[in-house]
Amino acid sequence: MTDRTPAAYFPEDCVITIHRKGGTAQTITTEVTNFSDGGGGKDTESVVHFGGAYLTVKKSQEQFEVNFDVDVNDTTWSQVMSYDVTTIGSATMVTSGGTQLPYKIKLEWLDSEYPVSVGNLPGAVGAGFKIIYYNAYGVSYEKDNAADNYLTGTVGFKVEPADQNANGQRYEIECKDFSETSGSGSYVGWETIADTLFGYI
């Protein structure tokens, strides 16, 4: 197998999509100026006993946090926080207090050094890396417009490490060589299986 993993992935190599459960996927790549991923820590606690003994207690894994700095030019991000949406003709209104709906968030970097066929199907050339979050909920949305700048926002999501059936909800998937059939097939197939598992089909 040829290892075509690039030395680094850059913003121009990335495609970002969000997919509201029950809706369709939206590409938001060119609206994003920064992405950060945090949380998910697994802490332990040491309990001291008599006789110099210690017991290590494993704590529950923390939520993952996903944040985007974005351009604000429509109501997309308001809808993430509250899905109380009214549309009449070309006008859309989002009212606070509506339901928070779950989202699938995907960031996928494709190595631009090699040509990559559509869908990364077996036979394509190059390498790829993607991070996928399932059942992410919008938890914060802040806007800012300095006098010498344009309207921007920061939107935050939180994702539980696993669902009620203990299925992990955050995936990192890589393929070092899309021309290698089993690897490129798995790169696509694992996401397809998870889409079905979590209801994003």
C-alpha cells in the first residue's frame, strides 16, 4: 500500500457540511473562518486507602465541544439554536424558544496534491481525513460587528461521547491511499453505516 498521507492538511483542502436530522446536508465551507474541537476528556480520580493503597476511579467521558467562527448572512445559525422557523416567499423568520434539533457535522480534508474522484470511490487517487460528529446540538450563538469589520458569529455545538445505546458519536476516519480498494471502500462505508445507525440518510 502506498502511503500518500500529506505532511499537513490545510483549509483549502477541507469541505464542511452540517445536516439537520430530517433535513438535507448544507455545505458551509466558505462561511467558516475558524474551527475548534475540544472536550471529550477522560479523567480519573485517585482514592487513598489505609496501608498505602490506592484505588483509581475512572470518570465518565466529557462532552465534545465543536465551535465555528462564521460569516453571518442568513438565518442558518439561528435555526441551529431554535427550529421555530416561518418561511413566506423569500422571507424567513426564526423565533427563539423553538426546539433544538440534532445535527451531523462533517469536516473532510482531501489531499489536493493528487486528483481525487467524486465521492472518494475505490479507484480514486490521494488521501483523506474526516471528523464526523453525530447528534450534535447547538448550544451557543454569539454575533459581533465591529465598526471596521463585517457581521460575524461564533456558533458552538456539544456532542455526547455516546448515545443511549453506547454507540460512539464522534468519528475520525483516514485513508492513506484511495486507489487501494478495501481501504477506500471502508473510508466511505464506515460513514454510510453510521449515517444509517444515527438516522442521517
